[in-house]
Amino acid sequence: MGAARQFFERRQITRILIFGLVMGVASFLVFEHLIFRFPYESANAIIFTAFAAFQWFNGIQAQKEHEPFFVNIRRSLTINPLIFLGVLIGLLLQLVAIYIVPSWFNAVPLAPEQWIYVILLSVVAFAVVETIKWVEYLADRTAESAG
């Protein structure tokens, strides 16, 4: 028997904490903005949809644990083509949740212009993970070349 391996490495825990804090603060700030522009129910539905979208992008980025998405875009897009089927299914389920059965989720349908907020928060989520991965990737490469 070999040594026991941790389920999460320190780097993964740090990444999860940073992502959670940044996206929590960003979502709170956007929500604060939204409740002055839209009814509370619409603001809530926007944030609900954005949190679902975070997971789609996070799933795509998680395929390469120690390499940023943009280091090798072809590999990032082809490493597991089924991830895109999963994202499509997730998107379809989210559309069902907010347009077909919104009352089940205490949500309301989003107007087309409200999707801009979902996209904006999703881009921020992607950028946060990508930035963390670039910092780690460059630190690893510097350590390798120094040692």
C-alpha cells in the first residue's frame, strides 16, 4: 500500500476558495445593481442562471487541472468533447427551469437583455479561474527552470 493521497490538494482548495470569494462578491455586487433596475424576482433569476452558467464554464476549465485553457486551445476544446454535450444539457435544463417551470424554482423568465448579466458574470468566472491557472502555471515553469 502506498501513502494515502488527499482528495483535494492545497492548490485546489486555494483555487476553490478564491473562486468562491470572488464570484460571491461579484454576484452580490451585480445583484445589488440588479435590484435597482429590475424587480427582485428578475434579479434573483439572473443570479440563479449565472450560478448555473459558472458551473458549465468551470467544468470546461477543470478538464486541464494544471494548464490554463488558452495554453493549448485545441486540446482544451477536444480533451473531452462530451463536456459540451453536458453543457448543452445543462443549458437546456436551465431554460426549462426559467421559461417552462419557473414557479418550481421561484424564478421568472429572463428578458433577452437580462442575459447580458449572465454572460458578464460567466466571463468574470472564466477569467478568475484562467488567471489563477496562469499564475500557477507560470510559477511552476519558473520553479522548473530555476531548479
